[in-house]
Amino acid sequence: MNVKDKIVFGLLIILIAGAGYFQYLSTELNKRMDVLNEQDKAHVDVVHQEFREDLRKLNLQFIGRGKHVRQAQKDIITNTELIQAMTDSLASLIDDVNYALNELDRDVQKRFRNVENDIADVSDDLRSHKSRSKRQVSDIEQNVKSIDGRVIELEELPVIQKDKAKLAEGK
């Protein structure tokens, strides 16, 4: 055997030994994987069992709460209907108040116009009364002057002058 054959046989032995080692490792890994798969399956069954139990408890809780949820939904619907009824009622009341305010506004404006007209009438009456009073006062003053003039004329009459002289002597 020559060197070349020895090298080829050496490499072949190393390759067979390496293949045997890899075969041994893969067998050990497969055994370990089988053990891990068994443990995983047992663990998954435990987790699934716990999950199913928790889900069952949660369903039972929600079944108990379902009545409350339905009652809350009914209450919400009732409150919504009540709010709509109150909104309609309030809108009607607001319209009534608006109508009453408009009517009051018209009535107050009418009364103010009447008061303004009455004030204008009283002002006109007062002006005419003032003019009439001035005329009467001037007529009275004129009459007083006329009477004073007549009294002076009467006092100047000789008969009255004689009576005055007698009275002045008799005192």
C-alpha cells in the first residue's frame, strides 16, 4: 500500500468515525426531543386544562353579569325615551313661554304708546289751560285797571269829595 492509499483509508476512517459520531448525536438528540415532546404535551394539557377551567369560570361570571347588562341596557333605553319625552315637553314649554313673552311685549308696547298719547294729550291740555289762564289773568288785570280807573273817577266826583271832607272834619 502506498501513501496515497493510506491517506484515503485514513480519511475514510475519519469520515466513518465522524458519521458514527453524528449518528450517535442525532440519536441522542431524538431521544431528548422525545422526552421534551412528552413533557411539552403534558405541560400543554395542564395549561389547556387550566385555561378551560378559567374560561368556564369567566363564562359563569359573565352569565351572572348578563342579567345586569340586559337590565342596564333596558335602563338606558328607558332613560333615552324619558329624555326624548322631556325634550319634547321642554320644547313645548319654551314655545309657550316664548308666545307669552311676545304677547307681553306687544301688550307693554301698546300700553307705552297709550301712556305716550296720554302724556301728549295732557301736555296739549296743559298748554291750552296755560294760555286760557294767561288770558283770564290778563282780562282780570285789565278789569282791575278799568275798575281802578272808575274808582278814581268816582272819587273825583264832587259829591264824594264833599263827603270825604265831612268825614275828615268829623274826626
